[in-house]
Amino acid sequence: MSSTSSTWLPKPILKAFQLVYRLLTDPNHFWNLATLVIIGDAVLTRLIIAYVPYTEIDWETYMIQTDVFLKGQHNYSMISGPTGPLVYPAGHVRIHQFLSQVTDGGKDMHLAQQIYALLYVASLSMTCVIYGQTQAVPNWLLLFLPFSKRLHSIFVLRLFNDCWAVVLSQLSIVALQRGLDDTGCLLFSAALSVKMSVLLYFPGLVVILFKRKGLFRTLAYLAAMAAVQYVVAVPFLKEDPVAYLRSAFDVGRVFLYKWTVNWRLVDEEIFLSRTWATALMVGHISALVAFGLFRWCKPDGGVWIVLTKGLKRPLFPAGVGKVTPDYIATVLFTSNLVGILFARSLHYQFYSWYAQSIPFLAWRTKYPLPLRIALLVGIEYAWNVYPSTKFSSGILLVANSLLLVGVWFGYPTGRRG
């Protein structure tokens, strides 16, 4: 039968089909396919820069704010730009100080875009590393990564600071997956020093550290991360610590309704109300507590076993089950998704916070293949509708909710134990 069927195609074509099949399905060829995806997307990104016009949104403001700092202003409340005051932590300022120096104060847009193109390729590469280290995703899932129109725009056509926080977060996850917890925590803090949104990973990170290192080591890591924040922000903290903390870590900041991508189906009056903000915060905390109580510690026999062990023997790991690379990626991505689902406002650049984790999380559900792909398509669609509508926002809400519910009933601690 095989001899007869093979005569239907010339041998070179048959071998080509076999090679493609192995690239898509054989775990031994994961990195071969990943390399092709990265190279192909690098070429695509260069073409986007060459043929799609750049759109100014926040880059000019970043540069003006940085210039104010370079001229000696260290009071955060006195640093502002065309689109408003400085509202990001000090790591943001340090990065844009470097970018200002190498791009002639932000005037060399070609070089700036090339830097962000390298940053995008680094982000894609780190995503492949994260996926690969789990050894629990099909090779062909990587093919979904290059096709986000919005994500390319965020990196190389808008130059948002979110991109730096994303890459540093991904580097942190890679380090944690490899057991380099010291490095992972320092990188996490570095990411947090760029944008406060990185805190969405924090609950998952604490669970991982507590299980793997125990109570005392976890507290030591938290102290080290706080120290990084202090070192990065020293000049601002010395000048006016209250102004810095109030601006850089304003948890009560309210974003404009007209720019939001999610919760558009809620009327503006309700959207901006304190009651709605409180309801979303309660939902956020409740979902995290539920995952902590009933899912993330299930391989250890339950959360109470982990807590009891951690409190009785604070110098030793509190977990019973192995903390695998798959577990780390799944828990951190889920923790981040919970925060995104319950965020009152998501601006278009915020898609970068979780875009590259969506295929991975879809494969932590038990949904049939068509539904998983529909979730990917639905989320990408919603983020590309501008301005957002009640329909597109509803699609995003349903898709994000289904994704989280699917993880809950699927593989919330990873597919590999």
C-alpha cells in the first residue's frame, strides 16, 4: 500500500511533505521550526517598518519627559509632556534616557524603529523559549505567533514602553523556568520598574516562590525586588518620595472611557464609577484566591498542606509536587490573564501584556480545536477594531472569560507534571 501510494508523488515532493510534517509535529524539530518562525517574522517586521507609516502617540512625550529629567528635574510631579504627566516607574525613565542618547533626542525615528524591531524579535524568541521549555505544546502552535497585526504595530509603529516591560517579564519567566530564581526575581523587578502592569504576574510568582523556596527565602526575594525598585528610583525618592510613589504606582488611576478596548458594553457613567471599580477589584481578587485555593496547589494535595508545611518549616520548600517549567508558565500566564480580564480599562498597547501567551493558554484548555482557534481569532479581532465597539468589546470579554474558564477546567498547573 505504501509503495503504491508513494508513486503518486515524485520523491523530492514526498520528502518535502515529510520534512514539513516533522517540523510541525516532531518535538525533536521544535527549535528548527522556531528558528524559521523567528527569521520569517524578523523579515516581516522589517517590511512593516519599510512600508507602513509610523504613527506618533507617546514617543514624543517619552522624549520630552526624559529631557526634563536630564535637565535636572527629579520631582516626579513636575515632569510632564504633551500627553500628560510622567506616570511610569523610574526604569521607564532610565530606558528612555538611553534611547534619547542614541536617537538624538528621539529625532532619529529610523534607528528607534530598528531598536524596537530587535525588541520585537527578542520578545518572539523568548516566547519560543518559554513554550519550548515546557515541552508540552505542539510545534505548529508557533505558527500563530507572527500573525498579530496589533502586536507588530505596538512594537514598531507606535514604540510603546509596554514593549520593554514585556521583554523583561519574559526574560524573568525563562530564568524561573530554568531554576535561576535569583535572576528571575531581579528581572521581574526590573520589568516592574518600567510599568506597573507587571504586578499582574505577582500573585502567581509568590505561589511559585513559596512552593519552591519556602517562606523565608520568598520574603528575602521580595525584599531584594523592593531593593531594585529603590536603586532604580534613588534620585526621585530623595527629591520627593511621595510624589514618585503617587505617580509611578498609582493603583487608582482612571483611564479615559473613549480609549478602552474592554468593558465598552458598560455605560460610561457606570464605567467611571467607584462602585464598578470596586466590583472589578473584588472579581479580580476572588478569581486569584479561587485559583490559589483550588487549582495551583492541587498537585501538592491542596493549599492547606502547602501553607502548613511552609509555616512549620519556613527554611524549606513548601511544595510537594514538582514546580516544572510548564507549571511556571501556566501559573504566571493565568495570573496575568485574570488581571487583564478584570481590568477596568485596556488601551490598545495593553494587548502586548498577554498577546503571546494566548496560544499557550488556549492549549491549557480541553476545548475542541475549532473553539481554541476561534478564541485566538476572536481576541485578535477585538484588539484590531478601532475605535472599539460594544460588539468588539463583548467578543473580547467572552473570549477572555472562556479562556480563563477553559484553563480552570483544563490544565491549570500545566500538562506535564
